[in-house]
Amino acid sequence: ILNVEQSPQSLHVQEGDSTNFTCSFPSSNFYALHWYRWETAKSPEALFVMTLNGDEKKKGRISATLNTKEGYSYLYIKGSQPEDSATYLCASLDSWGKLQFGAGTQVVVTP
Amino acid sequence: DAGVIQSPRHEVTEMGQEVTLRCKPISGHDYLFWYRQTMMRGLELLIYFNNNVPIDDSGMPEDRFSAKMPNASFSTLKIQPSEPRDSAVYFCASREGSRDGYTFGSGTRLTVV
């Protein structure tokens, strides 16, 4: 049972289009929210770590927002490119130091 | 910086054999984590250490699993005896402090036949 839920499980995006997807997490005992990018045959790579309600982070065309009161985060990809194809994992870190991952959203960007 | 180093990359073993997975965290990182990736449960935390001390091993599935961190630069995850259902990719990750993302190793793909 995964307390961290991600949706959708997968999505296909046309090159140039923008997209976003959701991560929901338990708001009790919350410490931080992590986003990772995981390409096939590689290891997960940290994108963002967010801690405060209302946090917004940006790295190039990818950005994320955080709502700790309602327990959700959005990841946005603007102008998707084929190299953005990957599985995007979110993970919730509690105050005990335990990081629990969601199942991921698999993004496929087609030319 | 060589990153988090795991060995071996692939391990195929027969049921009942002992398996030892190894991890070298990034120098200076004071937290080390062992995760297992399966289709059913995604990335599942097995155990983590802070300053070489095990903090939470509640994710270790059974007594057949054990983990040690004898010093700041080395950790092992041992399965004895191994069973086919242990087949998975095992990741080690480390981090410095609580506000940074984790750095993952490249994983060990374990197949128990």
C-alpha cells in the first residue's frame, strides 16, 4: 500500500505540448516533498526538494508546486521534448526521516 | 565525485545461497538508505542509517535480510538464504543533511533462480 499516490500512471505528450501531473501525500508528520526523474536503465535523479507550503521550484522547463495543507504537489513540463521522456517519482519525507515513494508517472514525449 | 557506488551490478544466484550487496556512499553524506524496486511495491525502503547507526529497519521484509554499516564509507545488505521472491533491483542512496535530495547508486539487479 502506497500512501504517496501519483496520477496519472502514464501519459503520452506530443513534442512541444505542456503537461502536468499530480502527487498526493499524507499531510501529517510531513517534512519535505521530493521529485525525482528516472530514466530507463539509470538511477533516480533528484529534481526538487520542497518543504514550505506554497513553495515553487523551477529547473529549466520543469517546475513544481507544493501544497502541504491539502497534501499535494504538481509537476509541470513546459514545451515537452523527447528527452523529457522518463518516469517522474515523487516522495514524501516525514519528520522521522523516512522517505516514501509513489509509483511514478511515466511520461512519453513523441516527436 | 564518483557518486554512490554499488556492486555487483548484476547477481544471479540459486535459491538458498547467501547474497551480499555492497554500497559506497558519497563521502561526507551522513545518511545511507537501502531500497528495493519491485513491480508490486515500487521503490520500497528497507533500512536506513544515520552516521553508521541503523535508524529504521521496519522495511526489512524478513529475518533473512540484514544490513550493516561498519564505517562511513561502506554498507552491506545480506540475504541468507535467498529465495526467488527476493529477485528485484536493490538501490542504495545517500544524502547529506535533511534538505537535499538523495543520490542513488546504479542499483544491483538480483535474480534468484
